[in-house]
Amino acid sequence: MKKIIYTITLSLSLIFITSCEDILEGINDNPNDIIVSDVEERLFLTGIQLANVQLNCGHLNRIGGMYSGQLIGYSSLYSNIYGFSLSTAESNSEWGYIYVNIMSNTRHIINNSNNQLLVGIAKVIEAHAVGTGASLFGDIPYSEAGNLEISDPIFDSQLDVYRDVITLLDNAISDLNSVGTGSISEDIYFGGDKAKWIAAAYTLKARFYLHQKDYSNAFTAAQNGISSADGDMVYNPPGNAGSGDRNLFWTILEGSRSGDIGNSDQGESYLIQMLDASNTLSRNNSKTDETARKGFYTIDSSGGVANKGIIEETQPQNMVTFFENELILAECAARNGNISDGLPHLNNVRAWMNTGGHLNSNFQSEAYSYLPYNAADFASGGIENTDAIDSKTAFLREVIEERYVSGFGMHIPYNDSRRLRKSDANIAVPYVLFDGPQSGPWPERMPYATTEINSNSNSPADDPGIFVKTEVNK
């Protein structure tokens, strides 16, 4: 890893020490040159946030979608990746987002700004990005990353990185609690709303504890997490239809990747089959009608006007959400107790979906229903337990399935598939690939970036490969 530099041009003026120093003072200064200290720290924030969007909603997210049965690679690049041919070059951009576009600039804010609201926000974003990196790659540089005196940082263990980003989130929460209300116009997520940032930080803590199967701490953190969909951290494409700022998935299908990736037009993905009432894999029942969500989630790989749902050009993209927080509470409460402890949280999500809040206006007029479940629905012979398994297991299976479906477009399904594959196969979503391998081995991680392997002497000489389990999933 080369020394990280700020994404701003720095220049130094020459100083001549001569007998005419006073007369010539400033003659060689270029008024158009700026140094980093000339720029207000808050002006770095929007760029940091856009890089975080790319990391969480971009290329590797789509790959994770393919590797968890939600998307299908039909042609060209995505067809090769779908067939498990994934090169280290595919991680170059996301690696750069973490270490150059995000971390170098969050560190500048943290180390230089007197605005504790801005500092707290920067810490949350850094923790979000680095925690995401640990979940995708496994061991990554962190304790020495961002240190300008260290050109080749060591790779920390995945567990150590999770520990450190959770500590950073705790520090961020403390910073944010110490300041009064305010606003930051450069904050394209929450506008500087400290309450929303604090809630998002707690949900991220819960997420990272969940990745480690620390269900007790995940539940504790989620109790202070995002409590309504109004507090969701999303990317809202700022432009109108036809402008340059659009949903990232819509953009690639309108460009060179048209025809390469989708989930319905050349064979349906496991996800779409689950939502189809006529399919044997359907999750529809007397209390659940997924008609509208099936339409909303359907992606035509050819792009164009057909995609009016989750990848419509101005459709927001989820990053940290109310439904994620509630489903963490549902799973962890049931694991640590019983169905009655987790059921209210699952039903909170269903009540929200029953308002159509999970859809956009193009699909809210179509049929949907998410009536509340009760304990009898998970008892042997109930509508969510037709195979007569243990009732608590049936409940957990439904929670994981809802995470799988609601988490479409996020890293949730890919992370869950790896988290549950060994320890909880009986509740994991048993996805299959369309026209591909029907049994393992399954991808367990994203490859390290070529740029890191070639530039950091502490990186492995060769990437371990996508089938090697990361530390938390062994």
C-alpha cells in the first residue's frame, strides 16, 4: 500500500532567502494553488460519503448478490464472475474507496476539525467502511493504515478489525452525544442530524457483532439502533431522471453492462422464485402476499424503461436501515430467549411493509399483504412450519428468510449465507444458482485488490482465493 494522500492537490511555494527577501516576498506564490489546510474539513464529507456508497452499493455488492442466489450473471464479465471466475482486479476500486477516498479523508477530519459533530460523523463512516471491508475480505490493514510514516501496513486479523471499528463507533457515539443539535449541508445522508447518526452507529455495532455471532452484544446495541424507516441511511440519487447522478445498478445496465446481469429475464434467480406465488419455492402464504415486491425486485438485464423498481434511476439504495435493526433484534432475542421475545420485532417489520413503505410509487398499487404472525404460525403444522420442525427454529428460519429478501441490494444476504452456512444450516436460506453449481464449495470472501498485492510487502504474495473462509466463519 503506497502512502495514502489526500484527494486534493497540494503545492508548496518556493521561498527565496536573499537580501531582497522583503521586496520579493510572495512573488513566486501561485494564487490558484491551495494546501489542505486551506480547505474547510466539512468540504471533504460529501466525497467521503459518495465513496462509501460505492463500497456498499456498487460492484462488489452485485457480486455478493450473485453469490447468494439473488442475481444472475448472464453474459460477459458478470457471467464469468457468476461462474466463480473472480480476479483480484475486481476489488481495486472498492479497496481504493476504503483506503484513499474514505480513510485518508476521515482521518484528516478527525485529526484537524474542531467540529465534534463532523468528527463524530467521520468516525461512523470510517467504521462503516472498514467494517464492510473486513466482512468482505477478511484480514485487512487497519491498525497501521492511514499512517503516513508506514508505506506497507500489516494485515490485522478480521476479529481485531471488528473490535477496533466497534471501539471507533463507541467513540463516535460519545462525540455525537457531547454536541448540541446542528446541521451540515455537505452531509448527504442525514444533513447533520446527530440523533440519526447515533442510531445508525448503534445499528452498525449490532451488525458487526452479528457477523461475529455475538448475539448478546448485537441485541444490546440494536436496542439503541434505527427505530423507524425515517432514520434509514440511504443513498438518494440527487439528480432528476436523465441527469448524471443515478442509482448505481441502473447506471451500469444503461452503459456497457447491458444484458450482463439481472434476475428474471433469462431465468429467475432464487430470490425471484421465492417471491413468485406459483413457484414451489414460494414464501407466500395466507398472511403474506409478495406480488408487489416481486415486481419491485425484478431486474431486466437489458436496462431501459422496464426497470421501474428497486433499480429505477432515482430509486434510493439502502445502506443501514430500520428493517435490518429490527430483524437483528428479532433473531437475537429469539436466540437468547424464545419466540415471544423475537416476534414483536419481526411483526414491526411486517407492519411497516404492510403500509407499502418498502416499495416505490410504481408498485404500491399492486397486491401486497404482511399480516402479523403469532406463535401458532410457527408451531408444527403452522403456516410457517409445514415441515414440523422445532417451533423456535421455524421462527428463526423465517427471520433469516426475511433478512434475505428485505436485504436485497445490501451485503446482508451474502454475509448471512456465510455466517450461517456451517453453524446454522437448518435456518440458512438454501439458495441455488441458476444454471450453475448446485452444491459447494461456495464463495466465502472477495479477493484482495491487485493494487494492494503489488504494492504492499505485507500482503500475501497471492490472494488466498474466494473459497477460503474468513476468521469469523470458520
